[in-house]
Amino acid sequence: MNSNIINLDTRLPTIPADSEELDNALLEQPELYFNRYISLLAFNRRVLAYARDPAVPLLERLKYLCISSSNLDEFFEIRIAVLKQREKSAMLHTGPDNQTPGEVLKTLSACVRDFVDEQYRILNDELIPELATEDIRFLKRSEWSSKQEKWLRNFFHKQLTPILSPLGLDPAHPFPRVLNKSLNFIVSLEGKDAFGRASARAVVQAPRVLPRIIQLPENICDGKPNTMVFLSSIIHAYVDDLFPGMKSTGCYQFRVTRNSDLFVDEEEIEDLASALEGELSARRYGETVRLEVADNCPAELRKYLLREFRLTDTDVYQANGPVNLNRMLAVYDIVGRADLKFKGFTAGLPARLRGNKNIFDAISDGDILLHHPYESFLPVIDMIKQAASDPDVLAIKQTLYRTGPGSLIVAALAGAARAGKEVTVVIELRARFDEAENIELANRLQAAGAHVVYGVVGYKTHAKMLLIVRRGRKKSLNRFVHLGTGNYHPRTARLYTDYGLLTSNPAIGEDVHNVFMQLTSLGKVAKLNNLLQSPFTLHSRLIKWIDREAEHARAGADARILIKVNALTEPQAIQALYRASHAGVKIDLIVRGMCCLRPGIPGISDNIRVRSVVGRFLEHTRVYLFHNSGDEQLYLASADLMERNMFNRVEVAFPILDENFRDRIISELQLYLSDNTQAWTLNADGNYTRETPTETPVTAQNMLLESLAES
């Protein structure tokens, strides 16, 4: 099955047959690189493919559709917004592919239009009919019975009318400010209002507090519990009642998407939290980048909306259904049909943690490796909770990037601070879309007496580190550490795959201590003995190790590289991988999302295989493995192979020193390389082809569930 994203330029450079090494000029040719934005859209197509996969439970298919919609929203809010800004500022190119912002926007416009059409086709032609066969129904207005119509009219007047504010449009009532991604209706009118004014148009805004899916009572649906109506249908049906004395001649839903990227000049401000709070309110009314409108909206009203939002025809997308598909995610929670969802599971625990009440004793006996969500995230939470109440614990230091509302971790840190322990938390306030929540968490921790710092000016703190200093039996001070590839967020730990390492290794503990000292004191970083850190050593060391594999290959030795990341866009790393491939290194790249490297180019990347695994869980682990003449070197990291991770963030990569754990991780990576049900292979033309199951299907995530989770 082909993902059919777009046929990218296939003109490839010619490599001389006797060429021993690739020169820099050749490696800089734009034909060697895929555009990052087009590649990101390709990932979203792979997500959408599961919305029509009959092997996926039906409500999970609906969920994939909703996720694809949410992803597309963010794509416009951030990626398209950035491209539009660059186009206005006349930037010449967007990256190593050498395409201008205008060229990329033109390509994306056509691709997104096809993508949106496919979303609504899947909803209308596949999901809604199949849900109906399971007695999960979405009633159109033409299908309402008299009892249902009576109930819905009463619902409209009792529950909706009191909070709806219809806005007639005239010189005294200009077009209202429309919130980012809010549901609205443009209404055409006939007649005069109570003041004798004739108004041809009005806008009705649906408050965000209103559910977008209304479940009807069973007693008016023949005893069937899962009969629903879209909020937009109810407003359409009774919109006349909002304009007494007038008649609506048309009512059409629309939604605008705005630039949601925040800009704060950190060199000019004195208080980052206050500056961000000021910017957050502006995010809701940023510059418009997209208009979504009902596909039956007349051209005259569509053009009117485009003028009001200062957009062009290329910015409008027509919806054959609800304009915000992501709000249909509510159906997943409304419908209690376990048979239409993935089978539940209980996350496992490593043997040493079962029945061991003191986690510090367990870690003292040796490192512990966790692989979420197959293995529980609770040991990490328990580690902090035990530290908060343990009289021998003197200090706790932690980084927080995303942690979630009502976080047990934040509660434990606050409790530790109130108990008089030294608690230091590095909170990244600029974690996109979590800024407001992180500011609130910072305030809570400060109120409890914790030391809160916001990282380093100009660099997001993305490293995942926890350090606990505890007094030992002989009054010595011991360090206990957690390092991970994912955030301290219990909810995403159930949805994302991530590795975590619990260790009391003194050398690693000292390295983590030194990184925290750097983040809080702003002093020069001490030399790290085991950890690699961005923006200092991580990138250069990875390039060095890639080049080392190339040297081994040229010497006739076995040479292999296996990297698993969420994105691969950094040009220097791509060029190093091209050189290694040319030298004969066998390279496997498991890249979930964006990949700018073009595999399969004769003489350049024909030794590189790129695959993407999209399944029940979001692949989030970052693993860097180098054969190193048989002395395999394996690092886990918070960092992807992207420019921002290598140069503009504080990141940490940590080694897996335990040989058994190293072997285990390598065997788990092999599962992903063998997966033939949820894996997609990137071709030289930029398209992804889904792997076809053999007589022995291999599904990496399912096999890890079977081996690590509790049955």
C-alpha cells in the first residue's frame, strides 16, 4: 500500500564509479534532500491510513482520524504560519532542499487539499456507515423523529440560547474577532430587526464550553444509547430563533486557524514568565493562516469571509462535515464499547521492583531499565514520592518540559519543598502549547518553597533528568538518577513509547549534577564523563562516531549504524550518513516523522534503509547505536537529529552500560526492523510504502506488549 504523498523530484546526481569519498559540493546538492514540511505532512498521511484500516478496531479508527485533524491544525498554526512569514520577508530558501517558501506553500496547498478531501471521504463513506452498523449513529436533521425534534428544540432554547450571542453585521456592528480554531456560523438574513434595520449577514459564535457532539436520551431513540447529533446541526436547525422578525436564508459553519507561534525576545526582557503570559493572550488572535468553511457555503459568503480574514482562495478549505474533526474524539469516550477499542493492558514492572517497598534499595542493587508504556511509569513517580518523605533525602533536582495538569510529580515536589528538602526544578516555560500550564506549575512550586529556574536564555531545556541526593548508612551522600527519552507526563507515558533508566552509578550521577549546576548557576559546564549534551558535545560526537563507522567500512571491517528518532532533518548529520553509506556502512534508520534524507541513491545512500513505524502507541524513543568493531556503543537521548535539538536546546544523551540492557534494547530495535504490519519504507521518490505482512506477521508493539506488560 502506497501513501501517495507526492512525487518529488527524482533528478539525482551522478557519482563517478571510482569515487572513494563524496565531496562537500556534491553533498550540498538540493536533490539529495526532501523538504521537511512536505515530509511532515507525509507522516500525517500515514496516521490517516489507519483510519481506514479494517485490522484496527472501529473506534480506534475514528481516533486516528481525529489525531490526523489535530496534527493538521498544528501544522497550520506553526509550520504554515512560519512559511507565510518567511514568504512575506522574501526569504530565498527554507533549507538544504533549496525550495523557496512560496514554492513549498504551493506544493503544500495542493497536498493538504487532497488530504482534507480524504479525511471527509473516510468519515462519510467509511466510518459513519460502519459505526451505524454497530448502532452508533449520527442523525442528520432530515432523520430526526418528532420526539427527537421536540427534545432538540427544547435543548436549543434551554441550553444553547442563553449562552449564544448572535452578532448582526452593519456599520455599528463590525465583523467580530474570531478565536483561533473556534466554531462559528456565517448567516445570511432577510427582513428587519426590532429597530427597523436591515442586516444581510450575521455571525453566531459557538462558545468552546459547548460540546460538539450531543448524545440523545435512549427513550427517544428506541432504547439505543449511542445516538448522537452534531452541535452544528442543532444550531443550523434553529438559527432563525436567534433573529426574531428575520429569516435566515443560509447558515454555514466556518473556522479560522491562526499563527500560534509565540515570540519573546529573551535578550530584551527581564521576566520571562510575565512576558510569556502577555503573549499567550495574543495567541488566540494571531494572524490568520487558514479558513475552513462548509462545502455548501455560497461563493459570495466565502469571498466575504476571505476578505474579512485577509486570506486568499488558496487559504480556504471546504469541509464536507464538521469543520473540526478533532472534536469527534468525544465519541470515543461517550461510547462504552470495549469491543471496538484496543484491548486494555496493565503495564508491567521489572522483577526487582515487584514487592520492593524501597526504590532506592532496588536501584542500589543495579540499574533498572523501563520501556514505557509496556512497563509502568509508576516507579518514576514513586521515586519522587519516596524521596519527598524519606528523611535521608536531602535534595531533589528535576527538569520539567511537559508534565500534565494535576501532576502527581509536581505535588510530590511541592510536598518535598514544604518538608524542608532542597528542591530545584528547571521548568521550560516555552514548551509549545503548554506554556500557560507550566507557568501555573512554576507558581505552585515557588509557593511551596522550591527553587524554580526557567533554563538558559536562548535555549529550551528539553533534557529529561531527575537527581536525588540521599544520605547513606555511613553518612556518605549518594546520587540516584532517572534519565529518559520522554517527558515526566504520566498520561503520555501510557501513549508514547519511551525508555527510562534508573541508576545510582556515581559517574552518571556526577554528570547529571554538573548539568544541573550549569542550568542553575549559569557557570561554564564541567567536562562530562559519560553523558553527551547539546549544544556542546552531542552533535560533534555523533558525527565523529558516524565517520568512525565509515573508516571501519573502508578498512574492510563490519560497520553498522542503527538510529531511531522522531525526526531527521539536520544537514551535517545527513551528509555524514551519506558518506558512511558510500563507504559501505549498513545503516538502518527508524524515523517516525520528518525525514529529509533521501535513501536509495546509487553510490550515495543505497546502503541506507529508512522506515517509519506508526501504531497504537506514538513512537518516541531516541536511540543511537554504533557497531564500533563489535564493542557496540548505545546511547538513549532526549534529542532527535534536528537542528533545534543539536544547537538550540539543552539535551542529554546517556549510555547504556549494562550489557544485558544493551542486548535487550538491540533485540527490541530488531523487532522494529522486522515489523511487517505497521512499518512503512521510505522510497527514493519520497513516497512511503506500507510493509506487507508475510505468513508470519510481526507487529513490534504487540510483541513488546506480550513480553513486557502484565497479561
